[in-house]
Amino acid sequence: MRSGRVPGRGGGDGRGGETAALLCGLLLLLGAADAQGIRRPSSYKTLRGDAPLVIAKGGFSGVFPDSSYGAFSFALLASAPDTSLWCDVQLTKDGVGICLRDINMSNCTNAAQVYPAKNKKEAKYVIDGVPKTGYFSLDFTLSEIQTTISLTQGIYSRTERFDTMYYILSVTDFQSNVKPPSVWLNVQRDIFYKQHGLNMRSYIVSILKSVPVKYISSPELGFLKSISKRVGGRTKLVFRFPDNFLSDPSTNQTYSSLSKNLTFIKTIASGIMVPKTYIWPVTNDNYLEPPTSFVQDAHSAGLEIYASDFANDRIIPYNYSYDPLQEYLSFISDGGFSVDGVLTDYPITASEAIGCFADLNASKADHGKPLIISHNGASGDYPDCTDLAYQNAIKDGADVIDCVLQVTKDRVLICMSSINLLETTNVQMTPFSSRTSVIPEVRGTPGIFTFNLTWNDISDSSLKPKISSPLSTYYLVRNPRYTNNGKFVKFSDFLEFGKDQDLSGIMIIIENAAFMAKSLGFDVLESLTTALNDAGYNNQTTKEVMIQSTDSAVLVKLKQQKAKYKLVYTLPSGIGSASVSSLTDVKEFAEAVVVDRSSFFAQSVHFIINHTSLLTDLQSAGLTVYAQVFRNEFVSQPWDFFGDETVEINSYAQSLKVDGLITDFPKTVRRYKRNSCTGLGNDVPSYMGNVTVGGLAQLLKNQAAPQAQPPSVAPMPKLDASSVQQPPFPPVAPKNAPFGAGPPPGSSPSAAHKTAVSTCILLVVACATLLL
């Protein structure tokens, strides 16, 4: 169980001035003017043509504990202005309604800490036909709950740093303290409470006089019918289908049968809410099936239809490429229909989708800032540096496609994201698996390297590409159906392919050039220049050629050779600033730099603490700045970006104003550049504003217990001249022996000696045989 302090009453229940001031200050997180409303297409295919409603489940529960004052308040600040705040209503022992995500408080509060089992507050009830043990709201009075129990994050993949900062709100406190423009009450278990002597119906009817409830939902149709004549015209009743086809206990009808009788539901309710899989079914291997007619059927019956279960930090179908905003679009525009609202833990992303991305600007690539540079092609969806990755990078809107240069045994330049085939192919499953060696100059671990195989070995054999999974430690894999699809690409073919596409240029990355020169006798710089000349890139101006390297000696040599191409230096990762002398050196051989995106922010336990000075240093020196590597997967972003890659991209494009973004998912950046909220100036809605650096960390610092605050971090190191300067590019070794012959490069002297001795013995034996 997570630990944390129980704050004073001025904190969690919203009645203290300090908490209110801090949460109001969270508007600065988004750094935008007051929301100007949703920018909608000419019409949506909702029941009435209105923009779909954003429903914030327990507030902004993707960051703050569900139903907390912080979650509710931040949802209002970071979402569309008409966002409806969802409160799961539970009843206390004295019949008061509270906002709490689950009737069992064990997984959403610190009740187990406050009331250990020996205090006999733990109980057992049959919930949905299953016996459950825990701490239940109906065993506590409101006073006990609000004076002793605090809210915690119920989903353990989310940050626990805001745990126990907030008390549980009663429904009336929720209304008076948060003052939401739209209240949605969800009543999950009317019959259960009735069986234990509590009357949910009476409570809901009683508060309608003081709380302007706009929506009431329930999976019990009988409950909705019982209050239908008491709610008045201002409140809509919504029948909620659960995520399984069991029976409605109030009607003894299965949800499956009720789903086929929507006209009957219309006699009681004005809308229905269904899990999103009712609309877009998903296969067992997590791919979308064709959509059902559920939305159209509901609209034909005169019912509004709302979709539930949206969250940025869930594994959504692979068709969406880990992009939660794209999922919303399939429900509001891209599917040929539109639901009337979405229930989400991350209302900022739903607001973006509805307000800025449902009506995109023209699709023509403009090649303006920020430049979209692919990372091994569209490697978020296809194996690195394959024909599929490059074709789809261009289709998805990349301005620049990239090629990491490697060389084969027969001196063919190829595009491959790693020199080690174990990392990029299925080589361990082929006859080449025995060619493993350790080459310290290249890798400290065993590998099978591109120069161990010929081009024919690589392209015309059982060798297949393997899709990258940079976040596999979180059990996040990419596009499994395409794990080994695509063909390997020769560098010459890459050059020809790039010439005929609507690109602003190409990026060529050089790795291990010194090793190739010393150990393989291969001059990759000469071969690169020859290939570019042969492809005609030296005599054209329409496509910019950028050559990138972490090795300054490579770029220095190209500069000395008066290369006509743009030279790009990759800075070491983990630096936070740069000395004047180091930048003077960089300017001697490069026009641009590639920087790890994390170098722009100091972070602690996934929270942004502050800006570093690196960007200012680089831009003051007149260097073009490209940031890498942007990924859609929610674990790749700090908490401050809310598991939403669009929020992160917006910060780098609008606040930092970097010149280019290097990304595994070019289509996500291209769609961002086409959004209809770009260029609105002071009228930009809050959900498309820039994240103010360190806002969440500051809230923790001001209010949380010391153990909940992000730990202090040491300043990030500074780039100095000694880090930039590298030994001169080595001379190329003689080409006396066939490429790849003899002991593997990097073998120990003893191994080489053994090989020589064995060769001599074989020669002696052969000579003796001939003499005989």
C-alpha cells in the first residue's frame, strides 16, 4: 500500500484557501488564455449535429486521484469549456452521497492504512455476484470518511505522488467547491444499497434541488425509470451498458437483449453509454474489426450515444499506433459517424481531438518548421529502415527520411539502424547464427555484424527484418502483424527512392566510420560521396542532404573535403548546457545539432523540474536544433505531458521552437502541423497551450509530504570542448586481404595467434601430402 500524509482539512476537501489557490494556479500549466470554445467542423454526425461532449471521469483522473478536488479542478482548466465532470456516486452509512470511483475503498483510498484489519472495519459483501473483502463506503459515516480517509490513485501504472493529498468529496461539496458547469452523476448499484437499507433514489431526488445535475447514468434501467418523473427536463437520463453481457438486475433482462431493443430504452432514457468495443470491436490480437452499426442504430432510435473506457495509458488497438488522439478521431469523425460524447480519464486529449483535429487543414506537406524527420523510417509501425518503413514515412508526411549507413562483407552500403544484426533482424534463427563474435570497438556484447554477411546473404536468404520495440521493458510491442515484414534497402536504392518523393531532403547517419577505416579497410566517407555523386545529389538544389554523426572527426574530414552537404553533429545525451568554447568548436564543422529531447528539461522520477539552458546556448550560437526521438507510447513522456504525444510535440514546437523533430511516428507530427488551432495566437484554447515547466512538481512541493516530492537532482553536465574534440579520422587500412577475411576484427591477440598457428599446421600437412 502506498504511503503519504493525511493533510489538514484545508487541503483535500477543497474548503481551504491554500489548495484552491494552488489548483487555480494550475492554469499556468497550460500557459494559455481562457478557452475560447471548441472549433468545430461545419457539422458533426452526432444526433443533433453538436460537437461531442467531453466527460471527465472523476475529473482528470489520469494524473490526480479519481474524484479528488485536484482532478476535478484541473479537468476544468485543461479541457473544453463545456466538459462534464463525472462523479461515481456511493452512499455512506448515514445516507450521504460521495464521489468515489469504487464502492470498495481498498484500491482508491488509504482506508486500509487508517483502519487496519484489527480495527474490524474491513468487511465482506457480494458485489456483482462475487464475494469481495475490503473497506466499503456504506460502513462509514460521512464524518468518518472526511476526517480520516484520503484518496489515492487507483491505477498503479500512474503516479502515486498525489496520493493522500485530497479528502473524499460529498456530492454537495463537489458542486459548491468545484462549481462545474456540467455535472454527470453515475449511479452504479442502486439495488445493492437498497438491500442494505440505503435509498439511492431518495438521495438523488433530494439533491436535485441544490445541485444542477445535467446527466444521470446507471446500468440499472429500473433505477432510471424510478426517477424519470422526478428529474425534470434539464436532466438527461443515460442507460449505461457494462463491459460484459450479464443481466440488468433491475429488469432481469440481459444487456445483450436490451442492446437489441433500443426503442424500449428510449421510453425511459434520452441516451445510452457503451464501452468503445461495442462500436469498434477488437480482435484477440488487438487489431480493429470493422465498426458495428451501434451508433447509427442509437441515433435511429432517437438516442444519444456516449462511448466509455478512454484513457491515454491503456494499450489501445495497434491500428492507432499508440496514439490516443487518433482513437478519439475514429469515434468522432474518421469512422464515418460520431458518438455524442466520450468518457475519459484524460479530458485534455479528447478536447484536442474534438476542438482542433476533427477538421484538419489541407494535407499538403509544407516542409516548414518544425521539420519532420523520420527515425529509421516510420519505425513505429514497420521494421527499421525497410522499404515499408520508408514508403510509409513519406505517406505519413515526413519532410526528411533518414538512413543509418552500414556496410556488408562485399562492400555494399546499406541502410540499417544497427550494425549488429541481432538487434534488427531474426539472424539468430538462421544458418548465420554461428557467426557471433565480440568486437569491443563496436559493441561490448556479442553480435553478428553487417560486415559478416554479403548483400546476397542479407537480401536473398532466410534473414528477415525485426520491428524495433524500444519500450519492451514495459511490455509494449509494436504492430505484431508486421514484426518481420518489409525488405532491406541498399543505400543506392534509398537515394533513388528519395529523389522522386515530395521531400525537403534526406538525412544520412554515419556510425563506426573510424572502425571501418582501421579494421575493415573501408573508407565509408569516400563511398558515401561517390554514391551521392552517382545519384546526382551533388548537382541539384531541390533536396537538402544532411550528414549526421556523433563523431566530430567524421564531420571535420567532410568539412575539409569541402562537402556541399549540411553537416549535423549529434550531441552527447544527458547534457544540460554548453560552454562557449565547445560551441565555437562545433560551429567549425557543423551547421546543426541533434539533441536528445530529455536534455531540454531536468527531470526527477518522470516529473519535469525545470528548463535547462541548452536550447538557449545552441540557438545563441546560431545552430539549427533537431530534437530526438519522439515516440507515441505513453511511457515515453514525462507525467507533465499527460501520456499524450501531441501535448509533448506542441511544447517543443510552440514553446521551445526547435527546428525539427526526429520521430518514430511521422504521421503524429504531420497531423499536429495540420491542426485547425495553429496560429490562433491569444485565442488558442487552453487544451492546446504550452505546458509550463515544473508546474506539477511545484504543486507537489507546495502541498505534498516531503516523501511525496520528486527527489532533488544534480545539475546536468555541461558540454565542453574536450567532449567535442575527437582524434583525427584514421587512415584507411590497406586492402590486401579480402573484406572480412582473417580473424574477426576485435579478436584478442591470443585468438589471432591460435588462428595463425592452425593455418600453419594445415599448410604443413598439405605440403606433406603432396610430397607423398
